[in-house]
Amino acid sequence: MASTASTKIPPLLEPYLNLPPEAALVVLTSVLGASANWLVLRWVYGLLRNGQQAGEAADTTAVVLCSFLRDGAFWREGAAKMGLDLDAVNRSKRFIFVDGLTGLYVPNGEPSTGGGRDHVLRGGKMDDVKKGVEKAIAEISKEGRKVVLLVDGMDAWLAMGGVGALGAVNVLSSWRERVHATVVAISADDPLLHAQNTTLEKDHAAFALSLAHEARIVMALRLLDTGTARDVSGVVRVTGGGKADEDEAGKGEGEFLYFVGGDGGVRVFERGA
């Protein structure tokens, strides 16, 4: 049985993991050593279990999760530790996983897990990826729920060379037109954003900055400035993006410490707590 710590969203993050407003973009950034996996999982959990707006039925939200870095088994295992059965939610037509890893690297192979439940992208070209995700969105949208698209590692697809920064932005814009809201997780390491000597660095920086300008909020993960600590994994900072509502700009922003335990549980706390 999962521990209590791993089955709930940390209270300090609960206000941020509710269903976003219509057409909103939320950007999650991470760096080497401060992965966003745990945060993406809590977005999935919050949207499917705890993130409904007050007064709405519990099944009014659906999620499409597309990952270019991790397969379906990884996300199912992580969700199970929080008490969320993604296969059961899939059967209720509220969740679809789009595998952007297996098919891109082994075009003629089948995913090692998933048993036909997952949508597998069969190529890395812009048209293949665009249509593959749109197919999943169209399928889950038939139920009339508010669909939230979560994209993990879209910058990894960019690094594969099948698309440039402008193309990736256009593809994401096409997806956003088809869903209620979008959450995108990308890397924000200094060498990728600040060096800008290679085509990859230039494309990554352009893509990341475009997302920040379009975002309602940005949730940035980083390591401690003072180095490592046994009881602190990193820092999560929440700020308004370029499209933050004027009446909420600067409100609800915060910076917290977090610790990811070996059982998958996460504790988020304020400095000095």
C-alpha cells in the first residue's frame, strides 16, 4: 500500500495544480539533477483525482499525456505509488498516454509495455508527431470532457532534429487549439539557454523563451544554490508567465523547497520550516 506521503499533493502546491483556465499554458522547467517527473505526475493526479473545480463532477476532466523521454510503464508505476490506476482511468476514457519514445527510436517495433492501450508515435517528422497527438486528443474529446494536454520533453523531440523551434511552436499551437489547457515540461539548463553557439542551443533557447512568453504560470525546478542537502532535493519557484492575468500578476507566486523520497512521496515546505 502506498504511503500517505506519496498519495497526496503537497498542500503548498495544491492551489497551482487545479484545472487551468481555458486556453492557458503552464510551463514546467527542470535542470539536470532536479527532474520534473514528480511534478508532472502530480499534475496528472491533480487533474484526474483532486483538481476539479468546485461544484464540478469528478469525471469532467480528461488528460492526454505525451512523453518523448519516458514510456508508459514509467508513468503507470509512478501514478500507482500515489494510488492512481492509469489503466482504470484509461478504460473510463479519461486518460490516454502517447508514447513519443519507443516508436521514434524503434520505428518498426512495438512498445515493450502498454498492451495496445497507448498511442505510439511512429516517426519523428513534424507531421507524424503533430497528427499522432491530434489523433489521441480527438479520441478522448468524444466524451465531451475538458481535455488537458501534458507534454513531457518536447525539447527532446526538438533535439532529435526532426523540427526547428518555429515548427515546434506551431505544432504546440495546433494542439492547444484542440484542448482546454496545456502543460509543457522542458529542460532549462544554463548551457542550453545561455550558450547559444550551436543550432541545438539556439533552437532550444528560442523554443523555451516562446513558451515563457505564452505561459500563464511557470513552475521552475532547480537545485539548491548552496549545494546538496540530505533532506532537500531542490527548489520549486512559481512565477507568472508572459500571459499571466493582469489581476493576478504577482499574486500566488512563491518559492518552496521540496524533497523526493525513495517511495516516490514528495514533501514541499517553506524555507526554515
